[in-house]
Amino acid sequence: MTLWAVAAVALAVVFATGTAAAADKKPPPLPPLDVEMPDDFPRTAVGRVNNRVGGFCTGTLVDDRVVLTAAHCLWNPRTRSWAPPNALHFLAGYERGRSADDAPVVRYFIPERRRETGERGGPHLDWALLTLARDIGGRLPTIPLEDARRRLPVAAGAGLPVVQAAYRQDRAHALSIEGRCGLFRAAASDVLLTHDCAGTHGASGAPLLARTPGGYRVVAIAIAIAQHDGKRIGIAIPAGTIDLSEAN
């Protein structure tokens, strides 16, 4: 099975929102978390995307009013329709009932082909840009996107070191930071990547961050976990395929 096919199957076992049913009833133990991160880690730029109809995902403040997350977080499997913008709320730097700032969503963009096909849209289109009701990036950090595909090692098994920041189902009220994982090329696709960061409900849309001389950059977002040759593989969309101008 090609990586593209694996990714398509992955959407059936997605670790997306709290309302999505995973094929794995008992997910494997998740790796330990890093408890110390550099002072410059932009923790409050990552937040929870809450859906009024149930469930949550992870989102990243990538501009003053724009949050990047996974498109399937906005899909309602019960009504088989996209959630209205007013059902969504972003809590920046959410931690145990408090957030650094928050704002409702007034509109969002999903790639047209994905919007038309709903949950069956191509996994490479599984991204969404949420426009908030007001600027919150004026006093909170934002994290730019960077196309890091050219920096990915070509050697088999070699990856780009990344940090994943996510609201996982096992720690829904605190940001989980995993700093010991890697981002890899997908042999059968130039519009998808793989990663070995932990995946579970809530982590969909989580940024995979690379540290650069200019600070952290979003190089991909996590969208699903698939089984391939008996192993769990994380599927990610490279940031270079996401068009921020669509949020305007």
C-alpha cells in the first residue's frame, strides 16, 4: 500500500476530535512529555479549537486573527455537514480552564475540493484557516509558516527534528509538548509528510514546529494516524502547501 493510500485510510481512524471514533479502542501508551522547553517557546500561540457541538482540536495562531487547524475538526459526522463558524471558539494558550486570550470564529476557509467532498476529501487538503472576531496576535506571539520540505533529509530513516504541541485526550486541559520526534518524507507523495510524534484524540491540527535562527516555525500540521506494516505512522500536511492568503 502506498503512503497516499495509507493516508486516505487514516481518515477512517483519525485521532481528530473528541466526537470521532478511533479504530484503536485502546491506544498505545504515549511517550513521556518534555517538562522543560526553552524560554522562547511560543506556548500561547498554540490553543484549543473548541466546537460547540462537541469535541476539540489543536490550532495555531499564525497571524493576528488567523488560526491554522485541520479541516476535519470542523466536520460534523452526525449531520454530515460543516460546522457553522459561530460554533467554533479559539482559546490561545489554554491551560486548566484559563487562556491567555480567546475569540470566537467569524468565518473560515477550507480548500474548495475538501469542502465539496466533506470527510472524503483528499488528506492533503485537510487544513482550515479560522478567522477570529478580533486581533489577538497583537499581544500574543504568532508562529510563521515555513516550507521545510527542502530541509528534510533524503536518507532513509532520517528526519527533521520537530516539536509537537497538542491538546491530547489524556491531558485535555493542558498543552502537551513532545520534543523528541521527527518529520519525514513520504515516499509516495510530495504533498504529505510522515512523523513519529504521538497521536490521539484532540491532537489533530497540532503544529509540528522546527526551531530556526529566527525562532520557531510551523513546518507541518498533524492530521491523522495510520497503521502501516504493523506500525503507527503520523500523517502531516507540509506548511508549504497551505495558502495563508485564503484567510483574507
